[in-house]
Amino acid sequence: MTAERIDGKIFAEGLRGRVGVLAAEFTARTGRKAGLAVVLVGEDAASQVYVRSKGKATIEAGMAGFEHRLPADTPEADLIALVETLNADPTVDGILVQLPLPAHCDEGKVIATINPDKDVDGFHVINAGRLAVGQAGFVPCTPLGCLMLLRDRLGDLSGLDAVVIGRSNIVGKPMAQLLIAQSCTVTVAHSRTRNLADVVRRADIVVAAVGRPEMVKGDWIKPGATVIDVGINRVGGSEPGKTRLVGDVDFAGASAVAGAITPVPGGVGPMTIAVLLRNALVAAYRNAGIDLPENAI
Ligand code: GUN
């Protein structure tokens, strides 16, 4: 058996298209563009790439992008003052502070400063709490993107056994909350889990978010299961042409057993920015007091 390939790139393109249509409608109704501010502190190479792509995607969706690049030695108080300015700016609907921050800035404190109704990353404890109790808020982009791919493939998830490997605040924990809300039976596995292979073998849905290259083996997968691979790991050394990206799942091995699987690259990766744009658009509609139909995007 060869698993169906879940194409996140195509799904993300569709989502970005729908966001673009609703962004144009927002502009027509309010006379301004939905606005997303992205704050980058320091020179981290990967963060610079992410921030550039987020800015480009924002403009392509017909929204206004506000980019704030600050030097690595920016005092924490100045960063917090910038976030407060963005909170008060009515043209800014969403605020994203790119992580990681330099060591002298307390990430928790900076995130706590963001107005939860502009927190399009869904990292503020208010939004984590809203997700936990089932209130409308913002959900972190990567797990929400994973859920969209699962719903698109499987429809109703009710009663399915799901295993989430990884317990980070950004992916594992919110992913588990989302799956509970879909009436899955959810197990959260992590580095201390005993008999991980046996735990994974029970799952109809496997979401791997551990950051360890090809850790989940093909013979761990229940036949026909749906596998979502969040990992993006660079392997093969630093020589140009030698590095390649692999996920947390042994793709070839798992493809022989699973019903469907996301590739790396081209699976979950493209979903993250598309969902960020979606969250920013939802923020704009909410902040302007305009109803957006529940499942419009
Ligand atoms: N760093 C890596 N991924 C993310 C993300 O999704 N949001 C933010 N703010 N920083 C990140």
C-alpha cells in the first residue's frame, strides 16, 4: 500500500486565495486594509527568512504589512514600548513578535504585553486559556494548519484515536486541545514516554512534532492511519548541495503503511504562513466589529 500524499502547498494556496478575497471585501467595507505588524529583534538567519516571507505573503493577500526590525541589543523595555504602540494603533489588527528573542529579552513578558485580540500567533496565555475552555480566540498557526489538513482528508474526526508526539506550547499542547475539541481520544507523547512505538501503533491520527529527524518509523504506524509530520530537520551536513530537509517521520517507511501522509517539504510547512494570514484577517474583522461567518475560512 502506498499512502496518499497530503499536499499542504496546494491547500495553503487555496486558503491564501480565500483570505485574499475576504481581505479585499474588508478593504471595500472599511476603507482600509487589514494590517499585520511583524517585529524581528536581531539577526537570526532563519528568523530573517521567515519574516521576509511573512511580509511578502501579507502584501500578496492584499493586507498592509508593518515590519519592525530592531537591533539585537535593543533593551527589553524598548521592545515592550513598541508592542504597546502597536496595541494602540488602530491600523494594526495583528501583531507577531518573531521568536526566539535575544537572551536578555523575556519572551513570556513580551508576549504578555501583546493585546490578546491582536495576538495572531495565539501565544498569549489568554488565548491558550480560551482554546483550553473552548472560547473563540487565536490558535497557534501550525497546529491549526494541521487540523485543517486532517479535516480536509478525514472530515469528522469524532471518536478517532490521536497521538501527538511533542508537548511544546507552540505545537504539541494546542494540537492536543484542538483534537480534544474535535472529540478525538488524545494521547500526548514526549521524550519520557515509555513504549512510544506501541503508543503510536494505536493511533488513527499521528501528529509528529518532536524535531528529531525520521524518528517515527514505518512499523510504528497503524495500517491506514493519517500521519501529519510537523518536523523540519536539516540533515546531511553543511556542504552546499548535501543538505536536505526531512521530517520527524521516516517518510518512505511510513508511506508503505499509512493511509495518508504529509511530505516534508510541501506538507505542514506552507500551511503556517497561510494560517497566519487567516488569523490576521479574522483579527481585522473582529476588531472592526464585522461578522465573519464561522467557517468562512
Ligand atoms: N519562530 C518560529 N516559528 C514561529 C512562529 O510561528 N511565530 C513566531 N512568533 N515566532 C516563530
